[in-house]
Amino acid sequence: MSGDIAVILILILRLVVPFSLFRWPLAGIFLCIAADASDVMILQATGYGFLDGGYYHHFDKIADIYYLFFAWLVARKWDDPLARGTATFWFWWRMAGVAAFELTGWRPIFLIAPSIFENFYIARLVITKFKPSFRFRPSTLIVILLLVGIPKIVQEYIMHFAYIDQTWTFIREHFFWWLYE
């Protein structure tokens, strides 16, 4: 498969999969994450096609915000006002961070505006799946934000600052080597 065809198929996948969030909010976010994680590995195998020359990173950030926007639309319907407000804050904070990165190219912005929204969204859905009556209080919100935020900040540091463009190579070589043999 050529790089251009792979890019078109990935583009279609990244545009369509987020609609699954409306029907299956939890499974849908995992499908979105899988699509996000797999695209770079596919393109490393096929070539980046018309996204070559550094355009892939911009495409990926826009596609990420696109699926996170769908997740935010789902979160806006949550009946817990503290969870809904927290999700809204973290979504728009990330959106501002991505916009700042696109304007400046300064990667450490992702440490200032990490994608905590995504992990918070997952945590809230998992918690309410097992305890539907759960409501956030300020104290539980702080604990949850620490539990989901710290790993996300570490991930952002690794991916966008410490090991720029090496993270997926590590994952490919250690977990998906069989795709590249």
C-alpha cells in the first residue's frame, strides 16, 4: 500500500471513529485512542505520503482534537455539574495548548496544557459504570485529577519533550515488531 492511500484510509478512520462516542462513550474513546496510536505505526510502514515533510504531527494534533471534541460533546450531557465543568475546563485548556503549539511550534507547551481531559473522561465513565450514582465532590475530584493527571503529564513529557519522535519507535520495536518483519 502506498503512503498516500494509507493516509487517506487513516483520515477516513480518524474522521468516522469518533462518531462511535455518541453510541458507546467508553468503548468509543478506546477506539479513538487505538486509531490515534495505530496511524503512526501504519505510516512508518507504508510511508507518510502527502503528510511527509513534518505535516503528520500537525495532522495528528488536529485529528486528536477532533475526537476529543466529540468526547467533550458527550461530557457536556453528564448530569454531574462538577464532572461536566471539569471536563469542559480540561478540554478547552488542551485546545488552547494545541493552538499555542501550532502557532509557536514550542513542544513544552504540552507540559503546560496536557491532555488531562481524555484521562478524566475515561475515569469518570469507568467510575459511573460501576457506581452509577457516583457524584464528584471537590475532594474526590482532586484525587481523581491527581490520579489521571500525573501519568498524563509524564506521558506528555516523554512524547513531546524528552523523547521527541522516538516514543512510537520504542512501542513498535517492543510491542508491534511482528507488523514490520
